[in-house]
Amino acid sequence: MKLLVTGTSRGIGFSIAQDLLNKDYEVIGTSRSDRSPFPDNSSYSHIKCDLSVENDLENLKKVFELKEPPEVLVNNAGMFQEAQLNINDDEWLANWDRTLQVNLRSPAILSKSAVNAWQKNNISGRLINISSRAGYRGDTGEYASYGASKGGLVAFTKSLARSLGKFGITAYTVAPGFVDTDMAQGSIEVYGEDYLTQDLALDSIAPPEQIANIVSLLAEGKLTHATGQTFHINSGSYLI
């Protein structure tokens, strides 16, 4: 099985790629750096790609023009950047434009390329989009663009699932809450550790390996009848 996983240099994306490689799958990964996170693994190939740059995105789409395109797409890469409501409109909208480009528009165009390739080659493809608890619960005002982008990604995934199931193509969303990555550590430095754990039903935030486990299960095509569904991994902090 061949997969494209965006944002593999760290955090959730790194754990997803590592779990898939441990299962002997072939992984194409991306990050904004040309440095491979798995330089000694022959089953991994790396593409430098900044999803906010149109030329980078156009180049990445070419993986679905290969004779044997990836049969699984995992849209994991994303950005989380503050924009207070009291800043000027130009700055605020610049944050919205970049956030939507990275978190919603780029995953959408990659998904479109994947779906077209799967239908052309009669592949039962699997699309897995990494959203967020914020896409359902919302976030605080300074991260409104992030919450909106992730909510849009959920709706987009559901639309593809409803439209493509009859063609053997399935689509899923995974919605983590706070995950034990360097991004969470940055939030701890700003808000304190209690901020991350105060709403949890468990005594700790989720390890990235648990998100990777769900992604691997979906990628293997073992939950086709769950197409269109969201898998929430948020330590019981928000229950649907």
C-alpha cells in the first residue's frame, strides 16, 4: 500500500508515518523542509512542500499522476496561528487567508487530485483528513480562523463520502483535541499545563500514537462502512 501523508516532520504526522512504515507500507511524506524525517528508511520518500505556496502545491499534486498513484491520502499538515479580534482588518484577514489556504483549500485540491486519479485507475481510495476538536466545539476568538478551517474540512469530507461511496472511495475525519506534541508544549508555555487538562475526562492529553493507530486502521480499508464519520480523540474533553 502506498500513501501520501502531509506534514510528516513532527507531531501527529511523524507518528502517522512512523506507524505506517512499521507496517511495511510505502509512504510519501511532506514538510516545509527538504530534510527527510526517515532518512534511513527506503520505504519513505520526502517532498518539500509549503501548502501556502501555490507552486509547491502544484508540484505535490503530481504524485497522483504517477503510473501507480497513492491509494490513500492523509491530509495532516496544518497551521495554528493567533489573530486577535482587535488587530486591524488587513492583518486579521491575512491570517484567515493563510489559515484557510493551508488547512482547507490545499487539502481540498489534493483530495480532488486524488479522487480523480482513483476513479481514472479504478482504485478504491481512502481519504483521511485530520481536523480538530475545534472544528466541532469552536476555539477561542484569537483562533477563530483555525476552528473555521477545521469545521470546513469536516463538511468537505462528509460531502466526498456521500458522493463517492458508490465508486468504492471512502472518506473520514479524525478530530484530535490537545495532543502531546511540541505544539501542545507551546500552548503549555503560554497558558500553563492546567489549561490543557482542565476539561479532560482522563488525566492526560492524548499521545500522537493513538491518532496514528486510528489512521492506520482507516488506511487499511477495514472500516469502509464508517465512511463520512469523524473519529474524536480528545481525552473525553468534548463528547458528541
